[in-house]
Amino acid sequence: MNSRLRTLMASALLLMGWSIQIIAQPRVYTISGQVTDAATGEGIPFASIALKGKTAGTTSDVNGRYTLRISALADSLQVLSLGYRTATYPVLIQTTQVIDARLAAAATSLQEVKVYAKGGDPAYRVMREAVRRSDQYNPAQLQAYQYDSYTKIEAYINNFAQTRKNKKGPGPIGKLLGKLPAITDENGQPAVPVFISETLSNFYARTNPEKTKEYLLKSHVTGVGVSDGGLIAQLTGASFQQYNFYRNALIVLRKDIPSPIGAQWETMYTFRLKDTVQLNNAICYAIEFTPKRLSDLAFNGTIWIDTTHYALAQIDAQVDKRANINFVDALHIEQVWETTPSGLRFPIQTQVTIDSDEPTPRSPGALVRFFTSAQHIIENHPKDISFYNPAIELADDYKEADPAFWQSVRPSSLSPNELRAMNVVDSVRNVPLMKVGGEIIKLGVIGYKPLGKSNLELGPILYSYASNDVEGSRIRLGLRTTTGFSKKWLLSGYVAYGTRDEQLKYSANIEYILSRKPWTVIGVKRSYDLERLGVSADNIGNNSLFAAYSRFGTLRRPYFQEENLVYFRREMGRGFTQTLALRNRSFEPLFPFAFTPQQHDDDQSIRSTYETTELISETRFAPDELILQNDNVRVSTGAIRKPILTLRYTLGLRNVLDGDFAYHRLALTLKHSFRMGVLGRTYYTIGTGIIPSTVPYPLLYMPLGNESSFYVGNAYNLMNYFEFVCDRWATIQFEHNFNGLLFNRLPLLRRLKWRELVTAKVLAGSVSTQNLAMIPATNATGQAVEGFSSLTGTPYVEVGYGIDNIFKVLRIDAVHRLTYRDNIGRTGIPVTPFAIKLSGWLAF
């Protein structure tokens, strides 16, 4: 064989190899673009995109964008969406191409529907079957699941450039906002971006026991009055963007909104079969739903149900301003569901839009958008229970990500307006006016004022001044360190001075973080301050406003207390927190007080002062509570579905650190709330306790009274301070808020958005004869000793009714005292059998 022939054969074999390689590697074609409304230019969510004559297809996301990857092309692409004319576009023979579709609106035409059942819209037959099969497709039925989550949150100030009724230009606030950098919204009006965040995380969930965990990989937060802090990053992650329409109700803005595919579907909603459309290669029923009563807190919109499996495919749900939600003009949830490998359905894209209700007709408004996507879903691979603790965890490098990284992880490219907003928000937050506004907001929410670059904060501002008959004008200065000082050591304290008693009071607290996972701290505290019987930190709880108020006016039964405290606190598991403490306190009364010593005391003389040394164990179980944790700060977001249980045991140690008494104290508290469907939500607290020991009455249980004109949730609002004392007690505090169930049905009151409520509080208790016998008639100086009142066999009862949400911030309660109405007792203060009390807070 000559060399020329060998060359030709080699060339032929080489060409054959290339041909085989080309045949073995099929080409992948990508078509992408955006589906928009031809009239407005807005993106059309959930539009169906498919190759003509092929089974391959996809749907647009909430912004109208889509990407279709196929292995074979067709001559044209069809785009259809409910309420629009179907459009067809030619497809080029090339690997990558962009086809932007503009759809024209069309009148909705129903396809022929054959109804064989008697009466009613055929939508009810579809919904009845979908609800019956809901357990088959509810992702909550999975043993476990996990996915990669991307979350984006945007907040804007809008509606500030309108012309007022008198045809004049915008008001002074509108003119001021008009000078700030802005973007143009969908309506062609300026909108000032004030907050934007992006978060990438891994989200894990399991059932039996029910656990969730979010591991935040990356986060970028920028906005007015905020920074890239870990707490903000956790609040903007997937943990707070869970919307499962297969649940009976969705919790949105702390409101329970019945799902149109939940247990109350037929009670709350009216349904109408609107059309059948193709979504993701499945034919779906498009069913409109509306509340049976427009004033009910319920959704309206369209739900798409798969015709083969009767499973949820997509939903577009809205709540308009007729529903009783404060500050909200419109709430809109759009969600796409996808079939998982196990056959269940899972929400892969969710967008929530909240448009605020302006407080006055021409005041600026606000628009907030939440977008969440779930990718790479893994089913039924549960982690060990310990893995889910803590529920939210930050990666060490969660702040370190450049713009190219975010561009690569976004599910779809941002619109030009969104890209511009991310650049503009930095300019807005640096405007001096917005900087000052941000600092005022932080001071009002946190209560502390940063002192420059000193790594110190001044506060709480609420406690800076008080005036009472013992101290005169009380001036207090408090400081605490920040993470800039140390991420392990937390130092805080205050000094206070009274102009009348000329006494210096103080407190100093040092806390050291032993571990962040699990959260473990140890601390020491020393304080010396003026206190009053019946109003202590133990029974006030975290009601800081009431604690500040209690420092004003006439202080009955005041005393000085020196306290030394050492404590250890550790999170034992999800929801379990254990605290151990050793506390030594002194009691120095400023009122006539005395007690007779116990029989085994060597000194049997009547005494007026004493010391106690206590070993305290507190176990707290809150399985539904979500804790945000960042550096040296932990914040509870509260519990919604499951109760919080607290067990506290105190052991008094005699002759330890000069302790004068040996005693036991056991207290158990349960706090919970639950939804009662359309009837609203019930909140209740149950408590019980016992002190089976003989001790001076300041060491017994004193229920929290309230002599102010304000309603206090954890107090007996018609009971005086220190009116009753118990060593055995049981309590229940009950409140039910109807959330406007009645008022929303009255035309004259519906626009006010008032919410009716009822309350009841009961205390039963007693005092042993041994504890009563400890009170002598006079003290060592001959002064008459002030005793106390105790409950008889009749419990203390007060009931009330009220109106909440007056001007969206105020609440008025009418409270009746049903028992002990003539009791003056040892306080010397007549009781009030009926009172109108005021309170207020911002709530949705």
C-alpha cells in the first residue's frame, strides 16, 4: 500500500470518527426571553411557552421571564396565558436565541364543559376532589426535604408625586422625596428604593419530630437605617417565606388567612370554573375563587388544578383593602408548584407583593416585594435531630460575595429597574435626611444610641428619667458594649441618682459566651437599687414600658435591695433552654415591716431586714419558637402554633452566704395561642405554683396588679399593687380577638377596621396559717406592722370586652371586677370595680 493510499484511509477514518462523535453528542438548544403585556409592558407571570407540535414546554416566572432547553427544534414557539390572545413566533435554527413575547389582552372564553352532576358550578366537583387528595401532594407529608433557596426582598417609597385634589403639586414630603434618587415603577411613577436584600441558603425540614433549619451561605443587605448585620440577614431568609397552600391556613403578617384548598374551602369561598389551560405539559383547570363575604380576611384569585391528578399546579391569590389588615392596600401571592420525584408537589417559585395603605389620601406609600425560589430539592433524607439546632445559622463568610457571584446564583436575570434599584439604594441611604431618619428608627426600635466609634451604646432611653415620692427626680445613665468591643464578652450596667433621697443606685453585668452552638453563656451581676413590693422584674416580665411607668408616682412599700447573681444558661436542644443560677439578695424596707424568726433560729428577736441565698433552676420549652442569633445578640421571633412551657424551681439555702431561710418554691407556666377559624384567635396563659415553706411575706407570690390607666396584658388590670399574697396559687389569663368578625359586617363600621375582643382573668390561691403567724403586731421600734390580704375560697375574677385597632394603633378595654369589689385590705387603696383602660401598639 503506497503512502498516498494510507493517507486517504487515515483521513477517511478521522472523518468517520468526527461523524460518530457528532452523532453521539446531541445538541442542546436554548430559547429564553420575557413575556410581557403589549399594553403596559409589565411581565406576565405563569404564561405557558411550548414548541408547536412538541411536548416540550415551560412557564414564565413571576416577572414573565422564561428559559426553555430542548434537544430538538420546531418551526415556531407558542405563548399563551389566561386572558391574553395566543401568540406564535418563528424559531431560528441556532443554538441560543432570545424570543420576547408581547401578548394582547383578550376576552376570556370558556371552553365547553360537560356537567353530569346535579346543580352547582363544576368547579366544586374539581375542588372537592383536590381537597380529598391534598394529603397525597402536600410536601408536609414528606419524612424530610431540603433545597437550595434564593430570596430577594425589595422595599420602595412610592405614590409621593401625585397631584393633590386642589390641583397643586405634591405636598412638602412629596417634594422632599422627589429630590431623592429614584427609579420608575410599573405605573411610570417615581419610586425611591429604601431596602434591598439577597440571600442564598440551604433549607432543611423534617417531620416527626417537626424541625427546620436554614444555613445561610451568603447575604447582601443594604438599606436606610440597616447594614449587613446577621440579624437582618436571618430575617430576610427562607425561614420567613414559607407559604404552603395545602395547609388549612397561611400565616401572613401574623394573620391567619384560610387557604382556598384547605379544610375551610367550601365555608369561606365561592368557586367558578373559568377555563382549561396547559401548564408545564399538563392540562389544568383554571378556577376563580372569591370570599363568600367580601369583608372576611380571605383570598381571592385563581387556582390551577391539574386535570389528571387534581393537584395544585399554580395559584394567584390576593387580599384587598376590604379585609381587616392594617397598613395594607393589597396583598398578592403568586406561586408555582412542581411535581417532585416522589409524586408530591412543591412550591418552586413564590412572589409576595405588599402595597401599603397610605394613612392620608395624598401621603407617600410603600411597596414591598418578596421573591423566593427553591432548587435542587432532595426528599426523604432526614438529618439527625441535633443537626437542626440552631434553627438559623450563618456561614462564617456569609458577607463575602461579589456582584458576579450574585449574578450567577439568581434564578433569572433582574429587570433593568431592579438592577438600577440595587445601585440607587446606596445613594438614597447616604442622603443626610435618610441617615437621620434611619437613626431615629433604630433608636425607637432598639432603645440604644451608639456613641460614635467607642463600641458603646447609651440606653435604654426609656429608663433615663422617672419621678416618685421617694427618689424625687430619678436620673439614670446606662451603657452596654457592642460586638466591636468583643464577640465573647458583654458588659452592661447603669448608675442612677435620686434628687430627694440622694442615694446612688447602680447595676453591673458581665456575660461571657462559652459557645454559640449550642448557645451557652455564663454571667455575673451585682446591683443596688430601690424596688417596691408587688412590682418586680420576676412578675413584670419583658414589659419594659410598664416597668418604666412603675417608677413614677407614689411608691408604696418601697425597699432597697442589694443583689449578687451568678448564672449559667445553655440551649439543650431545639426549644429547650436550661438556666441555673445562684442568687443572694438583701431586703431593707423603707416602710413598717417585721417578721418573727423561725422556731429553730437562735435569735428570736423580731427583725425587719433579712438576706436570702437561692439556687434557681429554670427549664423552658418552646418548640415552635424561632431564635435569631448573631454575634452576641439573640432575639426571639415568638411562637405561633405550639405552647411555651416554663418550669422554675427555687431552693432557699440557710446559712449559705448569710442566707436566713431554707425554703422551696415551684412554679409552672404555660403560654399558648391558637386559631379558631373565622372566629379569630385565642390567647391564654395558665400558671400554678406552691411555696410549702414558712417565710416572710415578701418572699411569697404576689400577682401583678395595675393601678395605671393603661391596659397591661400580663397584669390583673383592676387589682391594686400588692393587693393579694399567696403561697399556693393557680391562674388563667384569657383573651379572644374576633379580628373584626362582627364589625366587618356592619357597613358603618367596616371602613374603620375595628376588631372586637373579650378577656377574662382568674386567680385562686391561699396563704398557710404558719406564714400568717410570722407577722407581728409591731416592729422592734413599736411601729404597727403592715400586713397583707389573702384570697379566701372565692377566686379573684375580672372580665372585659374591648375594641382593638382604633386608628390602627389604639385599643380600649372595658374591665369589670366581679369579686372582692369592696376589698380595701391592707393596701389602704379602695378598689375600682369598673374601668376603661387604654393601650396601643402597631400591629397588622
